[in-house]
Amino acid sequence: MLRSIKISSLGALIGILLCATAAVAADKRTPPPELSGLAGPEAEAFYLGANAIIWGYPAVMFEQLMRGRTSPDIVAKGNPQAAVNQFGLVRDLRGPEFKQIATPNNDTIYAQSFVDVSREPIVLSVPAVAAPRYYTFQLWDPNGDTFSYIGSRTTGREAGHFAFVGPNWQGDLPESVTRIDTPYNGLVIWGRIGVDGPEDLQNALDIQDALRLTPLSLFGTSEAQLPPDLAFSEARVAFDASGIPEDLILYAELANSLRHTSPKAQDAVVAATLPQIGFSADGTVFDPSTLTDAQRSGLAKGAQFALHLMDVSSQTAGVGVNGWRWSPKSGIMGNDYLFRAAFAKWYTGGNAPSEAIYMDARTDNTGAALDGSKRYIVRFEKGEEPKVDAFWSISMYHIADGSFVDNPIKRYSIGDRTKGLTRAADGSLTIYIQHDQPEGTEAQANWLPSPADGYYLNLRLYGPDDGLPSGKWAPPPVMIVE
């Protein structure tokens, strides 16, 4: 019975892939593996491997990012080097040079930290932030689930101290410190501080400079930021993949992630399959030498398939509205394994809808893929711009890797805070989306430059009202200009 279920599921997965592959443009993303002729042990390993990678990918990426942030190489990729339990402060608004994470924003500067509270709580201290500046510190776990917020929407604008407390810690906190329980010993602080254009950047940097991360045992001993424990950081991110074939490295990374993030009770069925494909009984060691050549081949194809399916899912998941797609599950994925894997790969650290809503547009009003050789507009009628407490913007990204599009005017997003944005006499707002500079004063002021080839757009609503979830508001379609 178990074998029949596996083969049936494998067939269903292959069917999904064959139907959906046409939706993915030819680019640098993971190509589909050759699946013809899969049978027996190779097919079984393929299914179990693909299932395991899709299930565990968010925690794998969590470890990859944590490890990467401690490396000097990260600086060349647009992020500052930072140890575990130390803030990495992004001091400029992100541009096309940043390619480490797909679909970044150009509206805020980031203050990010990969945190480990296995030894003791870590205290985040934030300064007072004056209105109307938007700021938020999103807290998400290794599975990609957002579990709490600190910021202008949730905790207010006064200065404060917040302790992140792991599931096994016992003790008392100072009265001045607010307790935030974390589901695991690992978490991410994804801080965003709004910037109202380049001339406002220094004001946001001053807020960054006042942030503090302090182990509880040292809290109150210094007003300055204490240096991180580099020995602990180095040990925490240690990962040895020697002897693991490159096409099986994701399985070794999955085993490593399980050392730090144990499966949920609801994941017991998936976790129980791991010993069948070279994992130890607890899943924390992967040894491909225990497998046959057919099993190793199946696992290699399974990992490639899983990554490709994430790419397909990133374009099709969610709710469609006038050609835009968004997900009510953003940041709160639960056990929708494929969605949370695709989200981790393409929208790392995306907010929950209560904080911000993200909407992708990849097609125009005719259903055709967005194409840099064509011209488009997005027109908001008077009173129909997004209703937000903070701000909204539309950003432009390369279809291949999700990075910003370089352009002669250095504009990577456009929105209600864009200087010089022009509205028509009737109060409407038209955004012009094309590769070449448009004609006319209004069009040039409202121009979002596109690349010469494929791309996608992302509409961000920070501090949204309930208009979109309730169906009372919808974004206008991306209209092709004939």
C-alpha cells in the first residue's frame, strides 16, 4: 500500500511539472530534470528526495543565509558581514547590484540579524521613532513563519527593550524588558526603516545607529553596542560537506538544518521517510555512501525537481486580482510545504498581510507575459490609489533572478512618496512602464523603466487597510499600450 501511494504521488508531481513548466520563462532559474524512464528504487528515491527538499527548504535557506552573513564574501553581494546575534546594517537603499535575495525593496533600509537564543535570551533595544516614519522589526522562524512584530504599527513609537526567549529557557526578565517567546532557538530579525528619498537617508541611519542587541546576562552593562561572541558564531554556522557530491549537497544541508530546527509534530510522516534515503534515524546526518547508484541518481533529480517546482509555484500561487497575485498566507505558511518553499526562495522574509501586502504582476491585461519591447500603463482613478497607513510602491524586477533593473534614471520603484509624481487634472495617477524614455512631462515624471526583455512587477502596500482582503478594492491591471 505504501509503495502504491508513493508511485501515485510521483505521477501527480510529474503531471504538475509537465503542465506548469510552460509557465516558466527560459532564464537562470533551476531547469527541470530529465524524468523519463524513472522506475523502481530511482523513482522511489526521486519522490522521497523531492518531498524532503520541498518540506525542509526554508530551514535549509535559513542556515545558508545565517552562514553567508558571517562570511566576508557577503559584502560583495550587497550585505554587510555580521556574526550570529549581531545586526547587519544595510546603509543604502538597495539597487541592481544586490542579487542575494530575490524581490528586495527599495523603500526602506534594513537592519537584519540571524539570532540564536539556545544559550540565553537576546534583548533588542530600539530608540524612539518619531511620526510619521514607518518602521518595523519582523520576527520570523527557520520555517519562514512570522511570529511577532515590533514597530510603529504594533508596539508604538516609544523606545523599548524586547527579549527573545527560546522554548527551553527558564528565568526572569527585568521589569523594563518585554518578553517575546520564540518557537525555536533560531530566528531572524528583519528590520525595515522607511526612507523618504535620498535626502532622508541620514535620519534613518541615525535610528539604525541607536539599535542594540545584547545577551540578557550583559543587559544594562553598557550603553554602547557590545561586540558579538565570534567563537560562538563560528561554531553555530559550522557546516562540513566534505565527501558529499555537489548534486546531493542540499540533502547534507537539510541534515544540518535539522540539528538546529527539529521537525514539528505535524511533520512526523515526512521526517520518518528520511532514513530511507541516507539519513540517520534522527535526520541530522546524511551519508550517501549507504545508497545505491540508482538511489543517488533519484535523489539528485529529486533535488533539481524540487527547486524547479518552487520556481513554478512562485508564479502561480496565491489569489489573482486583475492580473496581480497575492497570498493571504504570506509570512504565515504553516504546513503548505510547496508554498512556503517557493516563498523562501523567491520572497525571503516577506511580511504577513497584517503588516504589508505584496502583489506580483507578470502578465498584462491580455494575459501575455510582460515584455520590455512593449509599453504599458497602470492607471489609478481618483480615489482608487491604495489605502495605506504607511506607503505604497511598485517595483520592477528581472524575471531571471528577481533583482532590480538598472536604468538611466536610477529608479527601481515608484509610489506615493516618489518626488515629482504627477497626477492628471481629473485626479487620476498613471504609471508609465516601458524600456525607452516616454514622451511628455507627465509620462517622464511617472516613468518606471523596464529592461529590454522579461520582467515582473511587485506592488507593496505597507500598513494596508482591509480593502484588498475584503474585496472592496482591487489594483488596476497592467494595460498594454497599443
